Amino acid sequence: MAAAKHKLDIIDKVLDACYKYNPDALFVMSLMHQYEERGSLSKKQLEGLYQKAANVPEMPVNWLATLEATINKMHTREKAPAQINTPLFEKDELIGQKMQAILQKYPQHKRVVFLNTKYQKNEVLTPVEKAEIEKFFKILLSK
């Protein structure tokens, strides 16, 4: 605990130096207020502070270097790019055509009617159901 009390607070010193250089700077005052309230600043806020501090002529170079090192140590949060709405699956047109061919010849075929209804509702047909359609197509229409 004793070491924590004597630790130099470079961010506070940089904020004070920026405030003394330009007491009317709202951005610096806002950062000072947040730093006093929360005890820390975000990476983006520190980057903005660094830009302001770099313009202060009396700013010690070692404070700027320490501030830059603090910024570089912080984690950069990256957002995933927005995804374009793409359909979850593509309708298999060949399967649809085979079902229509079966239903034209055998309109009362219960299983194919069920699978065709499922297909028309844009529900995913499992590989087993697709294999059934292929089997029915081969048996019923290859005569």
C-alpha cells in the first residue's frame, strides 16, 4: 500500500499542465473532472489528452513519453464489422423442381406434399429429407 501512495500520477500532472496552459479548454476540464470522479480515462480520452499535451510548449518530454506508453499498454477494443443480411440458406432449386415433377404425376403423395410444404415455407430440408426426395424421384419417375 505504501508504494501505491508514492506512485507518480503522470496523467494528473499532464492534465494540470494542460489546464495551466489554457484554463478555458473545455475538453481538458472535462477530462480532469472525469479523472477526479472515476480515477481513470479511456484510451480514446488519453489519446485526445496526448494530442492536447503535445501542443503545450512547457510540457516535459518524459511526461509525454510516459503518457504514450500508458496509451500503448491499454487494450484496443475492436468492433466486428456490420454484417450484411444474407439468407441463412439458399433454396435448392433442383430439389424443388424434382418435388414439383413428382407432385404433377402423383399429387396425393403424402410425404412429398409434406416436404414440399416445408420447402415452400423456406424451412431447411435435412440431408435425409433431400435423399428421400431423390429416392422418390428415381423410383417414381425413372420408369
